[in-house]
Amino acid sequence: MSTASPLARSTHNTGDDGYGYSANVFPEKQEQMVKVFSLIEQTGFIPKELIQNEVAWFYNNLGIDDYYFALESVETIANHVMSLYGAKMLAYAQNDNVLDIKLEKEEEDSSVYIHSSTPGVSGTDGLRYEKRIDEKYLDPSTPSCAYRVESYRSSGTSTNGATSHLRSYFVTKCQFVNPNPTTHQEATDMMQVADKNFLRKATEHTLQVYSKIMRTVLRRKGPVIEMFEVPGKRERRLVIGYTQRSTVSFFSAMSDLYHYYGLYSTRKYVEQFSNGVTIIGLYLNPVPKSSSIPIEQSIYQVMKETSLIYCLPSTPFQYLFQGHQLAVQEAVYGYVGWIFAQHFLNRLGKEYLSLNHILDQTNPIHEEVLNKMKKRLRQDTFTREYILDIIKLYPELIKLLYANFATVHYVNQRESSTLQPTISYQRLTRLESLTTEQLRHKIKVTTSNAHEQLVFESFLTFNAHVLKTNFYQPTKVALSFRLDPRFLPDIEYPTRLYGMFLVVGSEFRGFHLRFRDVARGGIRIIRSRNKEAYSINLRTLFDENYALAATQQRKNKDIPEGGSKGTILLDIEQQDKARHAFEKYVDSILDLLIVGQTPGIKEEIVDLMKGKPEILFFGPDEGTADYMDWASMHARDRGARFWKAFTTGKSQTMGGIPHDLYGMTTRSVHQYVLGVYRAFGLKEEDCTKLQTGGPDGDLGSNEIKISKDKTIAIVDGSGVLYDRQGIDRTELLRLANGRKMINEFDTTKLSAQGFRVLLEDTNVTLFDGQIVENGFQFRNTFHLNPLATAAVFVPCGGRPESVDLGNVQQVLEGGTAGAPLFKYIIEGANLFFTQEARLRLEKGGVVIFKDASANKGGVTSSSLEVLAALAFNDTEFEEHMCVKGGKVPAFYEAYVKEVQAIIERNARIEFEALWREHKLSKKPISILSDELSIAIVQLNEQLQSTTLWDNTELRRAVLTKAFPKLLLDKLGLDMLLKRVPESYVKAIFGAYLASQFVYEYGPHPDHFAFFDFMRARYYAS
């Protein structure tokens, strides 16, 4: 079936008719009708005397749009006529007066669906067809392969004279005028990026409207929603623009939305454009004789709730919305509450708390018992499925809990075109208004057991701790909630968070956690290989985020900023949507950071923080290194004053210092490796090493480039590379320079004791006779395999908690003659080992330096990158810090070298401090690392509030040492103090003094140590 349509352009419809499209007219309709008659006659299926009536009825009485006859072949139409005849015979035999019409034809380039449809009802067939159109054609549409949709409602007559309501859908593959627009001018030119059929059918009015909406979509994130009244009619034309693949099942979900408000569509169109924009046009009317709210008012509620549908078009509570048991706002709130309950329902109970107090947490055996019990309780007591089943039982409680939430966070704004209160407000006034205690009692008497009560009480916890949200913003792309973290139990999260964001989108869920007001940390994308991995990632998401942020807090001891971390968990069906998820995550958080209003785009929000400004600093992490430029520019486009400092790790053209290009994190990690060699008198070239994280990654590639050891094994995303004689370093360097995984290693360079096992490999026999049945499992556990035995282990990648109390014994006893697999471990990857596993390893004689100490180079680089942005004005920053046309400014080149030197110096002095304190106190290094970090962080905060800061001479002396020398030489101390915010300078002052003192005197100095330190360094003269 060809997508080139032989329809004629009608001159009867103009922009004034409200449709905005020329009517479909098929000039060869009568000629085609004769051919259909002849073909049916040849089959003999319908009695000859009835054929003419059946064909004429099909063509003239059913009201099928001419687009169908233009698209379909004579053979297909004849089959459809005969199918309907058979359906009528069946209805007659069953004494059924209702004729149920179902016609469909699917081909690669186009599809047709026609079915009986009652106006304003989300029928089973319509829902099925629209979901199929979403899943098969619209959701996967990209500029290279996109589909447009035309849908019409018609009223015809059946053979007994009754009215027959039909809904038809015509899907065709797009044929763009310019499939690959390369310039901004081309990408914003409707006549170039549109589909040829659309340009032929659209009126001038529609072209103007769509062009404006398309350009707005290209400028910002979020759905663009416009409404037009049709002169002389109650019909409303709703036009919605958004980025392709930025939502799922949106077309079908919109039908549920307007049906809920007693509306139905006469026509609807989905247009695609080769610049990546989708525009939906809906022509909405009130259902005849309906008692619903008038369309003149309900259309504004549909517009408001369109953004909610866009954010979450499909949830497990959709059926309650379709059945009018919940409004869309209530259903979406229920979904968010379900997510909150999954992560924060108190699952440990009083018995665990009692046991925690009785057992000795410093005893590894006791700690292991507690750890296993904690995991079992949190995984098995309340599964996500169990929580969902409970919530579904009580939709009336969801309504009441939503009202409790909305009473606080919904701003009752009157629509600009009406003086009536909004439907949202009217809905709230009709619901029973209960206080928190009354709600708690209502939950208790409504639910049937303690588990159900606990689930709904978690909704109350959520409501009580939401400080602000974009839930009611008109153009949001995901839902974001700024939470007060004080509901977190101290027993599980002993260090109190300062700030916490929960973000929920159609492709993901995520968190952002920070321990100080001014904090820095990366944003991590978490992918899942299969459903089992997704289930594990889901259960551990918040705990992993908390642990990463806590590690960052300890790691940031040398810099002004505290620790933070963001995580984005992709849904199992959306593993290819990392970029979309990241952009939504950033934009929805910006909704809560940027103060101000833009009518129709950003409205007023209820801020329980009383307007206290917040600034977050995002950095690159797993899966997000390429997105930092976009985030910074997007913050600028949205008017954020902090846009230059919003992200680090940006490209060099924007003044960024890429960690991977300059090996910033690796320079810190490798100083610890070199420190071990010094401490034990080892020669690097003779030391064997295992490395997880391959030559394609930042840490992995730079560790290969900077080291000279005998690497025997590398584990990365593609598999395991091994050579007992040492992997060929020239070939490794080739991969590292090209950032390629070990699946591209030239295996002819391996010795007889070498192998490469990829994830997809099965039943591979290794040189020692060992058979690898499953390459994926072999990769995941190779760091526990006896073959991995090496002097040094440097994890440069891998999942958190890869070694815990459950498998640490394999590391301790898996080596030769029951010895540990490794003598020395420098933890480059975050959280590769649990703290309990580290302590067990140290007790067994393994020397291990943990992540918070070893891999702090990246955060130091990011902090100094931001300092330069704060110090220079825009012109100076462009001149000295931005690489243009491949030309690196002299200052930039020198500054990078100074940053590298600072990173190596900080790592070296911390290593020496840890090793010194370990030899003196015999305490585990993993404990000492935390003690040093805590001591520095606490002293830093104390120093900022003492009178030392008020001593101008001392302040200048400290800052002269703390600021990078190049910035001092270029701008001078006075200019730096003028431009850099005082709060930031105070933090520099405190961090520098605290870190230098603790590294020299240890985490537990005597009472006079600081006096001695200051006298020797600053008062000697």
C-alpha cells in the first residue's frame, strides 16, 4: 500500500472551519466502487442480488472518510465489505440489533483501523487500536522513520436504519520534504521539515499555528499546549507539541483524559517533522446530552492535566481513571505515593532496632547478621507488587490523601478567560477536608490490617515532607518534589541529609541528595540488563544514592563544597532513553530552583522553604559525561543566574576541564598506587594487577595510560580479558587511546595463558581446563575468581557493593594456598566494597584504601573549574578558559597543569597521613579514612564561624596559599575577593586550613595542636 495519496485538495475548507485541514476528496471513488462490486461478485460470497446494496451501503451510508478509499486497494475494500456482511449475518442469527464493526489492515508503510465507537467512551476496541498505534508507530518515531496519523469520527446508518458511530485511523509513513535539516534555518522552516501529505492538506492557518508551536518546542523542554475556539461552534481545537520519543502512549492517554470530562473528538491528527518535533491536533466537542462540566470550562482543565498525562501517560492506576473512580491528578498522585512507599516504607520494625542495640556493630559477625536481616526485611516484607495491590483496594483513601496534599500545594489561580474557580479547586471543595490526625484515624478504621495501614500512612509521611513541587506547573516534563529528609530513620541513615529531591518521569525515577546547602556531585544513569537486574537496582536505588552522596561528602573534604549525588534509574522498557531521562530530570529540578513566573509556562508554586534560594551543582558520572554542556546551556536559557557554575565537566569550548581528557580522577587514584609501592619498596613494573573498568571508560583508560605495571586482567562492559604473562601493553594503549572496550582487543597478542571471554560467550574452555558456561555471569564474578589473583587490585568501574560480607571470604581465601586474592587494593570506583567487607579484608591482612580517599581528583578539578568561572568576568572567561577552534588559551593550558598538581599533592599528603596514623594506631585504614574526613569537615565548619576569619591579615595569608597561584597572578587577591561570593571564599578558607591541619596532626590531635599548627605556619614571624 503506497503512502503517496491520490486525494484531491478540496477548496471548501479553510482556516475558518476550525479543522485547519482540507477535506479529503477521492475523485476516483465511483470508479473504484464498480471494481469492488465486480471483485465481490467473482468470489460468490454474497448473493448477487445483495452485492450492490452492500457495496453502496459501505461507500455511502457508513460515513467512512475518503482517505480510506484513497489508501486501500480494491482487494482490501472488497474483503472489508464481505467481513461486514458476515458480521451482519452473525448479528441476525444471534438476534442482536447492534452491528459491531471492526476493520483493520496493517502494512509496513501504512495501516487502517475502523471500528464502532460511542462518542466520549474509552471503548475496548478504541483503546486497543490507539495503544497499538502508540506502541507500533508513534512512540518509536524518529526523524529517520516517522509516522503520521489521521483519525475521523463519522455517523452512518446501519441496515436497520439505526445510527452507527465509527472511528477510523489512518497511519502513513512520513515523506519529509527535507529529511535531514542541517542548519537552524532549515530546522525551523515548516516548508522543509514537514511531511508532503501534511503540506498538501493543511490550510494556511494551520501552517502558521503549527510553525509557531514547532519553534517553541525547539526552544524549550515540555509540552507546548495551545487552544483555539471555532467561531460559531462549541468545538475547541487543542494543539500539543513536544519532542519525539519524549513520552510514551501519549496519543491513547489523551483520549482517556478528554473522555473523563465528557468530551469526544471529531477529528485528530498526529504530525511529525524531520527536526524531531511531534504535533497533535484534537478537535473536541461535548458529548450530546451529557451532564458533564461545560466544555467552555472543562477545556482549561484538560489543558492543565495534559502536562500530567505527558509526564506519566500510563500508570497502574489508569483503569481507576478510565472508570471515573479517580481523577487524573488523583491517579498520578497515587502513582507517586506508590513510588515513595517502595523506597521509604519503614520495613525494619522495632524488633530490628532492639537487636541493633543489643549486638556489637564493631563485631564483623554481628554486623553480618544485622546486614542480612536488614536486606531480607527490606526486600521481602513489602514488595512493590504487594504495596500496589494494597493501594488499589482503597481508591477512596487515595482521593482523601490527594486532597490533603493538594490543599497545601495547589495554588487556586483563576483562568484568564473566566471568573469561575478552576475545576481542580472545585474538586477539592467537594472532598471531605480532614486534618492529618483525622486522616490517620480514617486510614486505621478503613484498612483491614497493620500492613495496609502502614502503606497509607507512608502517603501521610510524603505529604508532610513535601516542601515544594512542580505537580501543578503547566509545562513540566517530569514530576519533581523537594522533600524535607527528616523522615529518614537515623538507624538506617545516620548522617542527616540537608536536601532531597524525588523526580518521577515516564522513562525513569531518580533522586538528588546533598549533605550541605552548597554541595557538588555527579549525576549517574543506572541501566538494567534484564528484569532481574532492574528489580535489584530498584530496591537499592535510594540506598546507593545515599551511600554515593556520603562518599562524596567525605571525598569533598579538600574543597569548599559538600557532597551530593544524583541517580536516574531507567525503566526496564526504556533503556535507550538515557538522554531524554537526563534532560527531564534536569528540567524538572530547575522548575523548583528558579524563582519567577511565566504565564502558561511556569506558574507560582507553594514554597514551604519560604523563598530560601537553592543552587545545585551537577557533575558528570556514569552515563552523563556528554550531557553537561546541554544542562548548563539549558539552565541559561531558562534564566538561571547560576548557569555557568551549574555543571562541571563541560566541553572545553565552554570553559570546562574534562576529567577523562586530563585524567583528573586517575591522578588521585594512581598517587595511592604509587604510595603503596613506596611504602612496601615495590617496583611498579614487577607488580601484577587486576583492573575492573576497561579502556573505554574515564578511570580505566587513564589508569592504563598512566601505569607501568604488569596488568593480568581487565574486566569491562563487554567481558573479561586475561593473560597470566601480562596483557600486551601496546595493544592496551591502543584501546585506551581509542576509548574502546576489550571486545576489540587483538587476541593474537595473548600468550598461551591468556583468554578473552565476552558476555555472550557460552561453554568456553580456558587454558587451565576451566569451562565458562555463561560469559555474563563469569564477567560479573571474575573479581572473586582464583584466576584474578594479583598483587594489586584497582577497581576503576563496576557496580556498588560488588564485594560485601556475603562474598568477601572468597577474596580472603581465594588465592594461592588459601591466601587473599590481592595484597593491596586501591578503590577507584565508588562503593565497590562495602565498609564491612573492607574491615574484614584489613583484618585478614589486605591493605585497602577506600574510594573517599583515593578517587577525589575529579571533585577537586570540578571545584577549581567553577572557581575560575566565578573569578573571571564573561569576557575574561571567554579569553582565558574557553577553547575555540582547537586553539587552547595559554592560561587554560597552564591552569590545567596546576589543577593536576594540586590533585596529586592532596592525594599524596592524605596517603601519607593515613599510612602514618595506621602505623601509629593500628586502626583499619578504612576507619581512619572516615575519621580524617569527618575531622576535616567538622573543623571546616567551625573555622568559618570563628574570629579567625575576622583577622584580615591571617585571612589574606591563608587565602594566598589556598587560591590557585595562576588565578592570584592573573587577577590578584583583592579582585578574587571582590568577585567570588564571600560564602564561597569562607568555605575555601575553612577547607584549606582544616585539611592541612588534619593531614599533619591526624583526626584526634591534642588540645594545643591547632595552636602549634597556626604558630608554625602563620605566626612564625
